Amino acid sequence: MIGIAKLALLSAAVFGIVFAHPFVSKEKDKPDSISGRYIVTLKDGLDASAIEQHIRRITNLNGRNGSPVSQVEKRWNIGSWNAYCCTLSNDTLAQVSSDDAVQIVELDGTFSLTKHITQKNSTWGLATISHRKPNFMDYVYDAKAGEGTYAYILDTGLLTTHEEFGGRAFLGHNVVGGEFVDALGHGTHVAGTIGGAT
């Protein structure tokens, strides 16, 4: 019977290392705007009283224009950066944008660092790595699809010319010696699960 230490040593001697280049993202993350809500960034160098005067002016503008009076919903003060979030009508937006204290007005929105994409009826290997429970066949991944990720595979080698890799895979180190090919196909299969195009 082979001991665990000998098995680990044997595995290290048999397996090669694969270096895979990152994916190119197919979809850019874009914030979803919230209608009528804006983030107003104030100019640097305003003292606390100038900021408070500006906030009062903006609240009064809302009332004078006949639009619903909106409160400033959130305020941020980080070092010299001051900003707030509020709801503005089109008329009020123009007036706020031209205020001397304002640097920029942007639409408020929700933003996700990872938008999830689902690949239906994926291979077993992909489905397995994206679900904790068994018997799923959908592969769920974020919109970056591995962009900027490098994977190192310790296995039987790699067929770098396989179409699934699109020139992104490279051979690393052969600890066994001899010809550096994937005679068994397992290393290519594992690398394909991690970094294949489909």
C-alpha cells in the first residue's frame, strides 16, 4: 500500500504545470441608473459653513420649482471630498449643476462588482465548480469570466494548441522529464474546464 507522502511525491513528479492567460471580458459592467436621483460632488476647499449654505439653497430650490421637496438622502465627507445624494427634477438639476459650489452632478445608480451569467446545460465539470449542491447542469459565473486570472494546473500535461485555449495556454514546467506532451489527455481536460472558451 502506498502512503500519502509517497502518493503526493508521485503526483508532483508526474504532473506538469500549465500557465493560462486571462480571458477577455465579453460584457462591461455598467451601473443601472435610478431615475431622478443624483450624486452631487462639491468643489474641493469648501468649508463646513459653505457646504451647509449650499445644502439649504438646494432644498429651497426644490420647493420654489414646485417639485416635491426632497431631503438630501445621504452625505459623504471623506477628507476634502464632499458629496451628497438627492432627488432632483429637470429644472432643479439645471440649477444645481450651475451652482458655484458644485463640481459635478452624476446620475445615481446601482452597481454590482459581479454580474452573474448563466450558461445553460453546461458540462458536468463547469456545473460542479459553480454549485455547492450536486445535480445542477448550469454554470454560473461573473461577467468578467476570469479576466485577469492565472491558473496553474498540476496534471499530466497540456495540449496548448487545442482550439479551446485560443493561444492563451502555455506549458510551464515538466518535472518528469522526457517529451512534454499530454499523452493521457487529463491535464488538457482539467485546463479546459478552468480556461476553455466554451
